[in-house]
Amino acid sequence: MADSYLVLFVAEDADDGHADALRAAAREVPGAGFFDDPAGGQERTVGTYLRTDDLVEGAALMLAVARVSEALAARIEVQFREEILGHLVAGRPDARLAAALPVGDIPDAL
């Protein structure tokens, strides 16, 4: 089986503020990583990731990134196993993401 990743990234224009905040969020979560393409201009991609086979194991990263999303009023795309689950919008899961989460208490915690 291929590696499974939870990936969360800014789904709009990203800047150094997004990068700094997401880097800090990734550092809070054991095993999480951070990526940034500062040379990307308007296409700059900034986000975090965690290698995991279980979406529930990614809850800590989702919570950390939800705090960033809320603080920056940012829209963050959430993917698991290369499938788009939905978005965090200003810290809250959209309907699609809330429906995709495997346990009921994670959306409430976000």
C-alpha cells in the first residue's frame, strides 16, 4: 500500500504570515512536516502534512491548523490519501469536511 498522508494547505493567496503560522503549527505535532514554495508568487503553496494511515491520528494537526485558519481568517484545504475532504474556513470545518471526519467530536473541537 502507498504511503498515506494528511495534507493541509492554504487554498488562497498565501504569504509569509501563513508560512510562519503553519510552520509553528507543524512543530506542535510530533511527526508533522511543513512545506512552502516562497518563490511561487501568486501560486505559492504553503501547508503542513502528517504521514498516517488513520485520519483520527491526524486530529492534533487538524486542530493546530484550525487555530491558524481562525487567527488568519484563512481557507485551508484538507486532503487525506490525495482525496479532498473539504476545507477549514476561518477555523471551522465546512459541511463537506465535517461529514468526512470519522468521529463526531473532532468538528466540535475545531
